[in-house]
Amino acid sequence: MLGAALGGIVATACDVGTLILLVEYLHVVIPLAAFVASGVGAAACFLMNKHVAFRDRSPVTIVQIARFGLVAVSTAVLMALMMKLVAVDLHVPYLIAKALCAAAVFVVWTYPAQRRLVFARA
């Protein structure tokens, strides 16, 4: 799980950087910005998890990309919904909300789904 955490840090840096850019400078609404930023983070996450966290040396296949895409889109939707609830409805500052929501989604959905669906060892 340490490798996944490292991958998560890199992906989160990409995700949060995109979120700040979209919200602060491009004035995109928070739920949409959270969705887009999750997609950017997902690309970094795939590379880090494939090579670092799960040490998957197999060739990238369309099935693996499709499974990762399903997990990433599900993660993005969960993040957008949770950010709507926490940041918008509960008025928690969006970066604090991002940290809280990301931790919850990672533990409950993203890590288990990647371990079992995307990078499962044969």
C-alpha cells in the first residue's frame, strides 16, 4: 500500500494543481473542476500504480485501460458528489474538503478496486 500511497501523492499533486487552476484562475464551478481534476490525476495514478505500487510489468492492454478507466470515472464521480456535499453544501473550504473526500474515496473505493480489478495478479 506504500507504493499506492506514493502514486497517490503524485496523482494528488496533479489533481490538486488542476483543481486550483480551474477554480481560482478559470472560475470553473467546484463540482465540475473536481471531476476534471480527478481525470488529470487519474493519468498520473495509472502510470505510478502500474509501475511502482503494483509492479505490474505486463504490457498495457485495452482491458486494463478500460478497467482503470471505469475505476477512474467512478472515482471522479464519487469525488464530485462528495465535493458538492462537503465543499458546497457544508461550506468546508474546498482544499480541506478535497483532502477529506480524497482520503475517504481512496480507502473505500479506489485502492481496493485497483488492486482487485486493474492490477490483479494472475
